[in-house]
Amino acid sequence: MLPKMSIREFTIPVGAECPCPSQLEARHVAINNHLESDNMSLMMFRTEHQPMLFWCSYDNNRTVKAIFNLFKDDPLPEKVMTQVQTIQPGEYLRHGDQIYMLCEDKDLKQVVRQISVFATALDANVAYQMSDFSEDDEDPEEWPEFYLTRMSEVSKPNETLCYCWYIEKGNHLFLQPVFEEDAPEFRKVNKNCLNWEFLHEGDTFERDSKVYKICKDEDDDYYITPHIKAKETAKIIPFR
């Protein structure tokens, strides 16, 4: 069984949407504004509209001294919020159309990174659970069926549009591109204009000069991982 992709392989640094992406940077902001306290954690404030994420500086009595935006477009709350959840390393976050993860880091302590490759069925399930589709899910505890597919347009069957998680549950179909950078163009295509080819364990495909292999883990769930294999024996599905 090949190893799964590491966090550094399936995530990328955040962009300008996060002016203060790490715990260390948040602490420096607090110090520079004379708001340093005993602790600094990333917290989720639940509002009537959507969850909002902030770095919170607080003392050992859990009294919040200051909060700093994680995402620059989120307004600061006008009053003290009572429904507050501390985010732990390894947890996924959603903001807009993007999914992020809070990661441990030797230098930055904790840092938010963006998911760039949905490499495992678990990642695909996170995308599904954090999507608007899941709001109509009558049994959220039950996992959907996950498949890996090569997507193409009906009018261009030989041209790969993207590689995609095909997620099926009841009458619902959710499609999540494996590589997040493919998502904006993929979502412009009407689902009725799509073809899909199911991929299987042992299949490989090439993208951006890398060869990926489709594997199954100990739970019989699909995942992809970078793979080097002799050209004469590799079954490669090219990304056009």
C-alpha cells in the first residue's frame, strides 16, 4: 500500500484573503497592539448567517482580550458571542467556495492552509459535508458512495476536463474535482453535458508532469498518491 499524500502535498499556503494565517502572526499582531494575553487560539463564532473565524487572545480565565480576523472580508462581531468553538489542528474549515485546514507547524505553531488536492475519500466527504448539498441530507451520519472518475464533455469525449470525485447518496449526485484549481472551469459546465469514466484501483493518470496512482486503504476507500512507474507498464490516462 502506497503512502497517502502529506499535508504539504495536498495543501498550499493561503492567499491575500487571510491577512493573518498563523498563530505566530496573530500573536505578533496582539503584541504590537498591546493586546498580548496568555493564550492565542483560532475560534469559530457561530452567527445566525454563517460561522466566522477569528484568532482570539484570551487569559487563563477564558476572558477574551482581543480578536483578529482570519479572513479579511469577515466583519468583527458587534457583541460578545456565546456560541464559540476552538478549532483544533487537523480540522477543516470552509470560507466561500474554498476549504482550508488548520495545521501544526514547527515555526508558526498553527497555520491555516488551503486544500488544493482532494486526495482521499475523507477529503471528498469533507467537501460534500461542507457543501450546500448536505443541507438536504436526511441521514448525515451515513457515508455516500465515493468513486474516482475522469470527466469530459459530451462534445469532446477524448479531452479530459478534470479528474473528479463522483459522490452519490440516494438521489443526490455531488461532483468534486480532485484538483481545486480545476473547479472554477468545471463548475461552468452543465452536468447534462458531462461524460464520466470510472477509474479503479491500480489505474494511473498524469497531470502537470506527475503520475498519480489510484489506491485503496485499509478501509477499502479510494485515495490518490504520486507514483513513479515504468512507462512500458503504466496505464496512464493523460490530462489534455
